[in-house]
Amino acid sequence: MMLAAAALLSDAVASDLTSLLLFDGPVLRAQAAHTHSRLSPAQRRYLELAVAALPNLAAGFTWSVRDAAVPVYVNDYAAHPHAQAEMVAGGVTQVAWVPLGTRSGVTSGLMSVRLGDHPVARWRSGDCALLEAAGRTIRSALDRWLLTELASQQARQDVLTGALNRRAFEEDFPVRPAPFSLALLDLDGFKAINDREGHSQGDKVLRVFAETLNVELPGGASLYRVGGDEFVVLLNSDDVPLFDEQLDIALLAARQVVAGSVGVSLGMAHSHEAAGPALVQLADARMYALKERRRAQRDTQHQDATKTL
């Protein structure tokens, strides 16, 4: 939709380049860039390269207008205090910026560019009116998109812990690119905490454990709460060696919440071993095998202690 709007706008105001720019903190992204059909292949290639280079620029005209509250129209780009030499050398003479607002920390704007051989020497009042009308339309579309995106995120998020929920896992798991690993986690001693200290404390344990683990996990990993005290982690296979350490840190944080002991049982399976539900079943079987070994060990220790007495 944005690309179609950029193409229509480019034709309507005879812009050589029209693009949607997004400022996400220190990161600048260009989307829906469209170049005018009047351009030569060399000019089109130059503007495409210029747009591709924008994310690597730490300063310049685009950053200078990021927080502008009203549209900015420049008819002599070379004379602008934030003009970039590469853009001037490439023939850029006119630049227009229409702010589209900030949503969830991302600031957006509409940028139009004309080169020096353009038949129109300056931004006319009609051009400005069209750009600003288009800005209002795109701003409205962005607002609708954000509302839809927020609703989708909320539907995929566990309210208590902030982790992704079972629905998100069922959506993400089938399309996770291989190779990856699946870790199934179950908190040990959690029922006893609820019984002894109340559900509010139990909720706090879950929240602290999930929040800490989410912080410790690498960028490519995803944490899901799929049951009361059950979690799943999908992570790149290369990140598995550090997972035990990350899990220990989350467990240590959870233990600070309650006086009683809390532990975790882990079952790990890898994408080369199985696929789909069979992979989850494999991780589940390994997790319960671990629980059984621990239970047998406790029983043995209890019997030994009884014999000693």
C-alpha cells in the first residue's frame, strides 16, 4: 500500500524520488521508495543507492528534520546547513519533508527529492498541498496499522509474565527456520509455593523468572509461557551452549522471591532429531525423564536417611 502511494505521489508532484522514512531510536530505515519514470538508468541507480545508504548516515538533512513539527521544503539543497556532499554531487537540488508523527517510539516522515535537471525549479503551492494531503492519508493508514499491530501483539502475549503465549508458540513453531533447538521448561516446587505463600507470590516467581530469562536470552531466541508453570524457548542451535548459564541466572532471580526452594526441569530437543509435534514430544519425554531421575534420587536419599536413623 505504501509503495503504491509513493508511486502515485511521485507522479502527481513529479518527484524524482519519494520514500517513507522511519526513525527507530538511532536506526533509520527507508521503505516504499519509488523513483520517477523520467529518470535515466544512471539517475535511478544513484537515487536507489542513496536511499540504501541512508541507514549508515549518522547526520545530515534527514536527521535534522526528524523532529520537525511542520513540513520542510528546500529549494536549494546545496545551501542547506545539513546538506551532504554526496547528495549535492549526485545532483539533488530540492527536498521536501512531511512529518507523519511518532508511534511506539518510531518517528516517520515522507521525503520527496528532485534532481537538478528537473523541469520544475521549486516546490510550488500545489505540490506542497498534494504532499501534505498525501501525508494525512499515510498518517491515517499508519495509525490503523499500529492499532492492528498492537492488537496482534497483545493477543500473542502472556499478560502475567510478558512472555509470548501458547497461541504465539503455535504460530511461530511451524515456521521456525532450521537449525534450531527447543527447550521445554517446568518449574519444580511451584505448586508448593502457591500452597504455602499464596498465588500472588507464585505469580511473582513466574514473572521474575520469565522477565530475567527474556533479558538473558540472545536476540534470536523466543520465550513462550505455554502453561501454568511451563515455558518453551526456541533458540538458534549455536546459542545452546550458553543456555544453561542463562537459565541458572533466571532461576537464581526467582529464588530471591520466596523462602522455599524453586527449581527447573529442562528437556532439550533439536530440529535435526524430529519435526513438528514429534519434536515437542521428544523434549517433553526428556524433561520428564529428568524429573523421574530426580525423584528416584530423592527417594534413595530419604531411604538412606531413614536407615541411618
